[in-house]
Amino acid sequence: MKKGLLQSVMMISLLGTASSAALAEEGIQGAIDFRESVMTTYKWYMDPMGAMVKGKIPFDAAFFKSRAEGLANASRLDVSEGFPKGSVGESEAKPEIWDNWDDFLSKYQNMQDEAVKLQQVAATGDEAAIKAQFGKTGETCGSCHKKYRSKK
Ligand code: HEC
């Protein structure tokens, strides 16, 4: 990763100013792709758990546990790398993110904490506790989206 970045910085200086804007833009798009992939990964794990909690599909403790594990692991990714300053581009990220960076990071931390708790609760197989903790985890996604993600 670091090497790739250094190489692109070198490329920019080699190619001169005309193409540097395009390359810088590609860098931002790379970051947007990264964060959106991470978010899509969360959705991948959250959706089946949500379906079980809502009773759309039968509750299956082992399957739920595997989804909660996946989410907790994915939440350890440092998504802040995907939010270089001002990288709104053609995304749903709101500029307010960078005016409230510490708050944004703490909202991410909350999500990580609740996802890890969900993993622990899911391992117990206690359906009622699992459903309650799933709700708390989902709220941390919503609380960040409400403030920092624009509606399509
Ligand atoms: C700290 C803030 C934050 C947290 C926590 C967060 N998100 Fe997001 N999410 C965002 C932002 C900002 C965007 C818009 C990113 C963009 O468009 O580039 C987004 C976008 C998304 C998208 C759309 C991705 C795309 O391809 O456009 C999905 C799906 C998503 N989030 C799911 C989740 C789920 C599920 C959780 C909880 C497990 C979660 N997010 C937690 C900030 C957050």
C-alpha cells in the first residue's frame, strides 16, 4: 500500500501538472471505492441478521453467530483511510465529516464496540439478548448515516 502510494506520487511528479489532477482524482476515487466496499461488506453481514431479527427468515443461532463474527472482523478495518480530507467526489459522504472528524471517528468506534459485543452475545445463543444487541448495533450505523451520509 505505502509503496503504491509513493509510486503514484512519483508518477505525478514525472508526468507533470497536466495529468497530475487526473491521477489525484483517481486516488480519491480509490479511497471512495475502499470505503464503499467496506460499507457494502457491513451490509452483507447485517442484512441476514436483520432478516432473522425481523422474522423474515427463521432464526438460526449458528448462522447468526457466523454473520456477527464476520461483522466484528470487518469492523476492525480502519475505514478512516477511505475518507481523505474533503473526498466527497460523487459519493454520499457529506462535507460535514471533515468539520467534525473526531465525532465521525467516535461514531465509527461505537459501531466497532457494538459489533464486538454482538459477536460475544451471538456466541451465547440467547435469542432475546441477541436481538436486543443487534438493534443497538444497527443504531450505530444509522446514527452515523443520519449525520454524515446524504440521501440518494
Ligand atoms: C462513522 C460513520 C459510519 C458508520 C458507523 C457506518 N457508516 Fe455506512 N456509510 C457512511 C458514509 C459516510 C457513507 C457514504 C460513503 C460514500 O458514499 O462514499 C456510508 C455508506 C454506506 C453504504 C452504501 C455504500 C455504497 O456503495 O454507496 C452502506 C450499504 C452502508 N454505509 C452500510 C453501513 C452499515 C451496515 C453500517 C453498520 C454496521 C454502517 N454503514 C456504519 C458512514 C458510516
